[in-house]
Amino acid sequence: MSHPVTCLLGRSLLALAALTLTLFESSAQSRPAYRFGPGDTVNIHVLGRPETKVEGLPVAPDGTISYQNNRVSVAGRTVSEARQAVETELQKVERNVRVVLTPGGIGSKSYTILGQVPDQGRYTLDRPVSLLEAIARAGGLTKEDAAVGVVNQRVNLDQSFLVRRGRKLNIDFTKLYAEGDTKQNITLQHEDHIYIASNLDDEFYVFGYVQNQGMQRVRPGLGVVGAIVEQAGFAEGAWKGKVLLVRGSMTKPETIVVDVSQVLKARQADVPIKPGDILYVHREPWYHAENILDSALTGFLRAAATTKVDIETRLKD
């Protein structure tokens, strides 16, 4: 027969462990919910059984983890939801199993920064990262021999922008970097795309549904239609009616609609290309520029990422 004091002590220890687990979960719930994905790792053990502890257990490409001879899907689940999923699986064999599960390494969340930075590309979002920190992490915007805070003359802050979930955010890069406005220094989220624009006076971009996406150089007399022709024309599936020209500051971009069919029939003058212009060809009919502006900027970033547009490489051409 168990001694009453031993039983009481055992119940007290279990109660303390349960309280600890509850406090941990409450703390986790007070923070923004993180959802696991392939590339992450987890730390996990059965409560009261230290021999079951596993650290750095990887989330497989299919979104599952392998624990105690069980495959459990955790992709897209919060810490609490993943823990419950593991408990449910283990309780098929053993009742009243309690699991402690915490994030290990974070590898599934990332952001991309492209354009006029030394180290453009995709970065892991393994902790909270501000916009300024992301720029610094990519090599910053200052020359090596420049004074602190002096922006490289090749950078155009007015035309730089950030796209989140397919929409351009209202971020003023000039106020952020040149004026130190901390309100613009937002915390990045998964799949944010940052573009630091070039200030070179002979560059513009053509992308979307054209045969060859990429950068071109401005020359006298070049218009929108000529720019499309130089990129080998429209791609299959392109809408050959109107194209969108984005110009000026990205905080208040100017959008110019060019009806290619009317230009070809000499019923409308072609629009001359200017440095920094972004020319976008869509695949479906559209009638209002504001309806596809976000799609244009998102498409531009995707094209830049795919073609790995690099300012320094272009300067050597």
C-alpha cells in the first residue's frame, strides 16, 4: 500500500508540472501565433518522462514530424495545435499522455530583398526583423567610404517599395532612411518582398507577359511600344490592348495607361520612356490602373527575383 505522504507528494508534483505547462502555453498565446512549416525544428518530450526528450526534430518537406514511431502533421499549426496533434496520436496507445512542445529552429519563414543592395536575395525570418535591419543585413545603402547615414547615390528611395501578400504597403523609404522616421520601420512578415530602386539615369524595366523580361536602357525617341518590341514582343497569353506604365515616387506613383492598339493605328501618340519607368503587360483585360498596380509591382519583384537583376553586373555590361 502506498504511503499517504508519498501519494500526496506525487499528486503535488503532477499538479506543479501541469501548472508549469499551463503557464508556458499562456505565455505562448500572449505572443503572435507562429505556425510551423517545412524547414523548422521542434523540441518535444512527454511530460514527466525526460528520456523521451528530443531536440531539433525537423519538420519534413511534407509538413510532418516523426516522434515515438508516429508521423504527425504540424505544418500550418501553432505551438498549441501541434502539441495537441502529437498528444492525440500518442493517446491512441497510452491514455493521459501530456506533451511539451516548443519551437526549435525557425527555417520556414523568409523575406526577400532585391535591387540596389550588395547582398540581395532571400533571408530566413528566424526572429522579429525590422525593415531597417533587413536593409542592413543585405549590406545597407551606404558606400563603404561614405559617412554614416549618407545614402549611396545609386539608390532611389522614392521609388523603393515593399509588397506584402500581393499589395504594396504605404511605406515611405525616404522618411525611413533619410529622415529617421521610426513609424516607417515596420516589422517584416513571412514572404514580404522589398525592392530598393536604382537611381541610375538610363534604366527602365519591362516585365509581365513579354517574351523577355528585364532591364533596358533609355535612349532618345524610345517609347512604350518600341520597348515592348525590343523585348521580342508580347508573350503568349498577353492582353495586347492596354499596358501600364508606373512612374515616379512609390508613395504616390503616377500610372499611365497606354493603349497599344491605338498607338499602332496612329490614333494615339506613343509615350516616351523615362529613367526609372516600370512597364507592365498583363494577361487579362483591365480598365482601371489602380486595379492592377499591386499586381504590377508584385510581378516586377518576381521577375527581378527570377532573372536575378543585379545593378553591379549591369554596370559591367
